[in-house]
Amino acid sequence: MSQTNDYPLSAVPQSARKGFWSTAFVLLGFTFFTSTMWAGGTLGTSFSFGELLWIILIGNLLLGSYAAGLAYVAYKTGLNSVLLGRYCFGEQGSKLADFVLGFTQIGWYAWGTATIAIILVKLLELPEAYTTPLMIVFGFGFCITAFIGYQALALLSKISVPAMLAFIGISIYQGSIDIGGLAQLSNISPTDSMPFAAAITMVFGTFVSGGTQATNWSRFAKSGRIAVVTTLLAFFIGNGLMVFVGAFGAMIYQQADIVDVLVAQGFILIAVLMLFANIWTTQDNTIYNFAAAGCNLLRTDKRRTITVVGAAIGTVLAVFGMYNMLIPFLILLGTFIPPIGAIIMADFWFKHRSNPPSLDKIKLPAFDACGLSAYAVGSAAAYFSPWIAPLVGIVVSASVYALLLYIRSAQPVAKPSAS
């Protein structure tokens, strides 16, 4: 299989592994996303500045730790989450993870496609009739780098990530001047309210789907240290920065999206550049994730074909209004996705002792009752929990899976009856 196809159904060989900066730029480009800022904007109007910093710290530490744990498993095996799902859910049962993860990624793709078209129409004062055609153009245009593969994702991110950091720095500097110093943020009173647990769930949920599928790139890491550190950098610091930027804009300008903030600050050209860099670097990663899930679901290595099909589905969803469903979507992600990653990690450490056999050298059941049962229990616990749903889902699903593995191993093996 050629390297350009990025090994959709097999482990990444050592010859194709990447270094620290290549991995870091791809992951940071993935987490620099407008929707995370929107979530931060909701938090910025609901909490004091001190409370907000604690929410960002706790939520992104949980998210970063979860994603980093999966990153190490991906590095060690060379496999992504959908392929790792075969070990704990079974050959056919793993299609559950394919569907859940693929659906969420196509949802993000639809949201991003709608976002850039709507914002661009407003920003450039174009006729409303341009919105749908722009969604179609961007829906297929943003999948080009994903279609090419990892090398194109890395190249785009190496250009876009430093540029976005510079744009954010300019905006925060101007914002601090406009408010009379960053210390004045502590004097701003919240205008809305939200339970603390729901806020943590929102921060975790902003990118828990991405964190679960970031294994698509951490599996390319040359070492465990590179996989873990770059993932923490992206999901703790990078995602945390996006939440903070959204909250910062909402508190000062009543605008969560940094593009709108930059416009309010008078930086029109920078706003347009930020819009494209921000959306594109996540859109291509998102549709790449969908293609990975689709390849495992259909057991095909035609990643590029699945990429284009996914872009078409995402574009249709964008045209039909996915844009208006962000917040409920985030809560849903934070509830039903973390148990998948938790069970994958529990399987890696408890069942295989960090050394699973190659997929082509092991006979797996069609459906693994332990993994599927643990997922059902963990998801139910998260859904009905009054506390931090993602954390509850992770702890319960991993614990139940480990318990079921112990019970299964303790059962005596039936001996064949004598003839």
C-alpha cells in the first residue's frame, strides 16, 4: 500500500513515522477551530473571569489527558481509534465506533462549511443568495488537503498555525488596550448562568470527538514522547487557548468568534485570513477522520473516495441547517464518545498489557460482549449523570470493561466431552 494513502486499514510502519514538529503542527491546526471559541463565548458570559480560568484549566486538562492516553496507544500500535476498536468491540462490533465517530466528524464538517460561508457573506456584505453556492465550493474545496493525505495536512498547518497565533496575539493585545488592561476582566460580571458541571462538559465536549480520533496523526509519531507531548500541546494548550479567546471576545466585545472580534477591532484583512486558516486546518482534519472511520466501516482502503463522499454528505448537511445545532451537539459529543476511547485504553492496558498482537495475527469475535456492554453502561451513566458527564463515562466504562474482562478470565474453559 502506498504511503500517500496513509494506511487506512493497517499499522503505520516505522519508515513512515514523523517527528515532533510535523505532528505538533497537524494537531494544533486541528484544535484551532471556531466552534471552540463559540463554546468559550457562552462560558464568558456565564462566569466570572476567575471561575472561567478554572473551568478552562480543568476541562482542557481532562481533555488533554484523555487524548494523550489514546495517543500513546496509537503510537505503540501504529493504529487509529477505529482500528483499535476491533480489539475491544469485535470485528463487526467495532462498526459501532465507526458510526459514532464518523457521524460526529461529518457533523463538524457540516458546521464548519456552513460557518465560513455565512460569515464570509456577512463580512464581505455579499447577497444572501451566495450562501449556498459558497457552502458547496468550500465543502468540496476544504477536502483537497485531506484527499492528498498527511503530507498536505502537515504543510498547510505549518503555514497556518504560526499565522493564527500571530493574529490571536494582535487581537488580545488590542482587546487589552480597549478594556484598559487585562486586569479589568475581573471586574466584568456574568450576564447568564450555567452549572459548573455543564461548563466542564462543554469544554470537554468541544473536542472530545477530535481527541478520540487524533490517533489518526499520533500513530505517525516516531516516539511515545512525541505522541503524548504533541497531543497535550494541542488539546490542553491549543484547545484551551481557543476557549479563552472565545470567552475574551464575548466579555469585551460581546462576540465569541475571533473573526468578528478582529472586525470590531478594525482588522478586516486579518479577519478574512484568520477565517480561512482557522476553518480550513480543522475541516481537512475532520473529513480525514471521517474517511478513516468510513474505511474501517466498509473494510476498504479507498480512503480518497471516502473523503470525497464524506465532503458531499457534510455539504448537504450544511445546506440544510447544521449550523444552528452546535451547543446540543457539543453536549451529545461529551456524553457518548469518551466511553469509546476509555474502553480502547482499558483494553490496551488490562487485556493486552500494552502489547496487543497484530490485527492480522489474531482471531477476533464478530461482537465482543465485554466491550459493547461496557460502552452501553458507560454511556448510560454519562447521560444520566448530574455531574461531569464525560469524566463519568470514562471512569464507568473503563471500570466495567476491566471487571467484565476479569469475570471472563476467571470462568473455567469448557473441556470437550469424551466420545
